[in-house]
Amino acid sequence: MKSLFHFSFNVTDLAVARHFYVDVLGCTEGRSADTWVDFDFAGHQLSLHLGTPWKTERTGRVGEHLVPMPHFGLVLALPDWQAMAERLQAVATDFIVPPHCRFAGEPGEQWTLFFCDPFGNPIEIKGFRSLETIYAH
């Protein structure tokens, strides 16, 4: 089964959210109201609502890094991941985990980076040479 995901979470300022998700991440804005806005996040629907962002803790181990849990993100083809990494670096993103390759030469080889949106919502972006290898072990 192939489908798209829908994910809703809280932010504290819709204008700031619009700037970050459109101008920094390259999302397209969809429907909105006074208290929420939808974005096309690489084909998936994000619904950002005014409210208190969820609490996270750095309990997820990614290599030598502890990353915030919970978090969400994208899995991209490597050229798209590289373009996203360049977009984020161009705006001096404060990375939790800077762009790098993990599992080099192994079946699960992937590029990853972690950062937070302006509200502290953690996001991971992964890149693969082939999306067919996402679940390789």
C-alpha cells in the first residue's frame, strides 16, 4: 500500500511558521484559517495549529548523537536531500546533527541531518541513493 501521511502539530505563530515552512523548507501553503495552516511537505500534508508545541527529550540515539524524541521528517532521494541540506546551510540552520553520511558502504547507507523548526519541533531529513534501500539490513 502506498499513501501520503497527514501530520498535525502545534506552533505558536503562524506568520513565523509560514516563513519557515515556505521560504526555508520550500513547502507550498494549502488551506488555512485563523488558527491553522496546511503545507505540502514533499507531497505530504502538514497541518500546523496554534498551540503549545509538544515536549521532546533527547533520548533517541543516532550514532554518537542523542536526538529529540519524538521527531518527524522526510526520506528523500539523495539529490533532493543534498538540495535540502544546502537550503538549510544557506540560512545558517542550527543543526542538532549536521548533514553527514551514516552506514557508509553498508546496505542501510544514508545521509541524515536533524534540526528544529522555530518552535522546537524536531525534524530529520534522510537521503538515500535509492529509495529501494530504505529498509535494507
